[in-house]
Amino acid sequence: MYAIVEIGGHQYKIEKDQKLFVNRMDDEAGSALEFDQVLLLADGEDIKVGAPVVEGIKVKAKVLEHVKADKIIVFKKKRRKGYQKMNGHRQPMTQIQIEEISA
């Protein structure tokens, strides 16, 4: 059984007991979350597609920790002008674990 869920404006394919990184959430580590923006639910041969969401389906998850993603290097250069600019960025992420997909 898997589902397509919208979390923070992004769509994720999730399964039970899966760990995934999403954009930073304000919830504390160890707290429980519930998502109701389920776009698709597949259980074997039975597939339910929402328009835009599937009604009555909820996904329960738990916040594991807050981390920073790998550093992304942004390098700008203009040829023959002597201009170079290097900048880095680390996106704040939240690791969650999917506990249950309830129909």
C-alpha cells in the first residue's frame, strides 16, 4: 500500500514505516502529525485517485529530528571581467517517519 501526499507544497510517494525529509516544519521532535491532502491511494490492484484529494484518508506521521541538507554551492562568474562570486546554502529539513495510512 502506498499513497501520494502533498506536504508543504511538495508531493511525496509514501509507504508505511518510511522515513523521508520534508521542508522544515515548526513541530517539535517527537510530536505526531496528520496529513489529509492525499492525492492518490493504491492498495494492490485497487487505486483511488482524488479530484483533487481522496476523501476520508489520513496519514499519520511522527517528527524524528530537524537537520540541515547538504550544502549547495552557487558560483557566479562573468568571463573576461574579473567577476567571481561564490555563495553556499543549506536548506533546513525535517525528518519524519510515516506510521499509518488510514482509510
